[in-house]
Amino acid sequence: MNSSRSLALISLFAALLAVFGLIPKIDLPLGVPITLQTLGVMLAGCLLGPKRALQALLLFLVAVALGLPLLSGGRGGLGVFMAPSAGYLIGWPLGALVTGWVMTTLPSATPRSAAISAFVASLAGGLLVVHVAGVVGLVNIANLSWTQATFGTLVFVPGDLLKCAVCAIVVHTVARGLPDWNFGGRALK
């Protein structure tokens, strides 16, 4: 894949995350909002592959750190990396990387197999990795115990399972409409 197309896809997915941030957040007492932006993490990993998904999420977080109000609720700036949700934010690029890597290891020859692989990859990276990072952040920033942080993050799991399903549906649709798409970036150099 040429570098200009690659750069365009990275930028597009960073912008997609910003668009998902326009959906109003749902605040929880934990200090971590429910947002649609984790769906962007899953989609980036499944559709771009590990390297470009990581780059897209890092580009997005750099823009947030520079003060652009791209997180749900119009949040941005360095302060968001000191909030209870910081672990989740740091987990996004790692989650996208793992999602992309898992997607490269699973079959995607048919739309159905690509969708199933996307669901599994989203579970591994977009849910498991992001939540582990989130729990670490809650323990270190919000000063919660490991038990409190672990049980606190469970409130997000049902919604994130729905996001995994939506990601699988999107991947299925892309596989049907663009049969030459290289899921997980297999042929992306």
C-alpha cells in the first residue's frame, strides 16, 4: 500500500474516533464515562491492521493532548490523562494494536469468517486489553483497590460486547462490499 493511501486511512480513522466523540457521554460515578469511541478502537484494529491502527489511535491521542476537544463531552488537553479514565485512553492504542494483530491471525476469506474473526479480535483488544489498562489506571489514578477497579469496569462490558457485535457487522459489510479488503492489514506493507 502506498504511503499516501496509508496516511489517509490513519487520518480517516483518527477522525472517525473524533466523530464518535460527538455522541454524548454517559457519566458514571466511577469517573469514567461510557462512550462510543471504543468502537473506533475495534474498527481501526480490524480494518487497518496492528501498525496503522496503533498509528491512528496515537494520532488521535496526540490531538487530544494538544487540547483539541475530541473526547466525548468535548474533553481534551493534558488533564484528561490525569483523570480516572486515563488508563482507558492509554489502553486504546494498545487495544487497537492487539485487535489488529489478532485479526491477522484469524481467517477472513469469507464475509462470515471475517465477521466472526472481527468479533473475537474486538473482544481480545477492544475489550480485554482496554479494560485491563483501565483497571490499572483506576488503581493508580483514582486510588481504587484492585477489586473495586475490576468490579467498577464490569459496568462497561455489556455495552462493549454490543460494540464488538457492531464491529463484526461492519466488517461483514465491508467484506461483502469490498472483497479485496485486507482485514487486519495482512497485505498492508
